[in-house]
Amino acid sequence: MTQTWKTFKPYALITPQILVFLMFLVFPILMIGVVSFWQFNGYSMVPAFTLDNYIGIFTSDVTLKTYLNTFKFLGLTWLFTLLIGYPVAYFLAFHVPKLQWQILLFLLCTIPFWTSNIIRMISWLPLLGREGLVNQVFLATGLIQQPLEFLLYSDFAVVLGMVHLYIIFMIAPIFNSLMRIDRTLITAAEDLGASGLEVFKEVILPLSAPGIAIGSIFIVTLIMGEFVTVRLMGGGQSASVGKLIQTQIGSLQYPLAAANAMLLLIVTLLIVVSILRVLDIRKEL
């Protein structure tokens, strides 16, 4: 009896986690997949198998442009979070000598993220609006003759909002990777005559690549389904797949929304798998 319990104990311990995983993740996704093949007659769903929802996605120029616009937001947000986040993480890891100061400065980086995303988005309105602080300063200094319209309710504003919201998800994993680097490797490279640029290129950057990969996965998964920032910062002038799905749900087009959700999930998984195939992040987990 004791031997039997020892054999089945690991399975008994993991069973609650598997049930929660199946009930709250796998089952809902399967239901969304089933609904994506249902029909919509204009006012209600009909549980009949059809490919019309998927055909409509691939044959609609508006929908395809929306997907391309989402990829544009993803690419720009990833690029700017990396260009800003890597130097910040590098400075914290290599130019702040004491661990206490590293922790303190890292916590300072996270302070803006303690508030609601919506509040943080709304805070940009008095800064970027036509009568906002930025335009007023530029007008007062004579840099412009009329207010800049693109600062708010545009793709620029959407990307700015996304970078502001999610940059910490790039800084944190890169900082973790940089802190794991054995400093003796850097010392050895310098003793062999490597310049600062060569040390960074041959030692630091390759060893921090898993952190970049993890940060990229965070950015991909967060941006692909984003709709709040698009709505608030885009002002109806910008579109994304997340916003499209929200609009379809609001108009009770659940099968079409489900089809877009499944396609979005597949595309996101393909991007994540591609990142994982290029870089091994197991050592960081």
C-alpha cells in the first residue's frame, strides 16, 4: 500500500493543477474554437459548422489591413522597448556598483507601473493634446507655428502608449540576464586585449540574448491582444485586431470574433515558437 501511494503521489499532487489548467485555459480555448465555426444570422448564433467566418477574414481587405497594422504596432513597440530598455538594464547591471542601489533604482523604474493602465493612458491627454503642454512649449519657443496634430489620436500616440505601458517587461528579463553574467568572463576578455565594444559584442550581448528573448515574448503576447491603448490613444483613428474583436463582440458577432481570436492566438504562438527556436531561454527560467 505504501509503495502504491509513493508511485501515485506525484500524480495526486499535480492533478489539481491539471484540472485548473484544463478548466480555465484549455476548455475555454476549445469552446472559442468551436464557436468560431458557428453561423451568425444577424441577431443570434446558430450552432452549425461553417468556414464562412475564416473565409471572411482572409477575403476582407479591411481585416487584413487591421492585422498588418497590429504587426506594425508590435514591431515598433518591440524595437523601441528594446532600444530604451537594454541601455537602462545595462546601466543598472554594470554601472551601479552596490546591490542595494540596483534594487532601489529598479524599483524606481517600476513605480509608474503601480497605477492602472487606463489612468496612465489618460495622463498623456493633457500632455499630447492640441492644447496640451507639449504643443504649448513648442509654440512658446517658436519651434512650430501651429499645434502638432499627430501627437494624439494617431498611430504615433498608440505606439508611445504601448512603449510606456510595457517597457518594464523588456527591462526586467534583460536586467536579470545581465546580472547572471560571470564578471570574470568580462575580465578575461579585457585581459586578452578586447576593446569595450568587442567585450559587449562577443560576451555581454550573446549572454543577455535569453533575456531579450523573454522580453520579446512578453511584448508579443501583450501587444497582439491590446485594445485599450488603441482605443484611448488612437481615438478611433487607429485599428488593431484586439480592437476589432472587441467591436465584433459589442455587435454580438461572436462567431466572427471567435474566428479572429483563434487566428490571433495561432499567429501569436507561431511568433513565440519562432523566438524559442532561435534562442534557448531554459537557463533563465
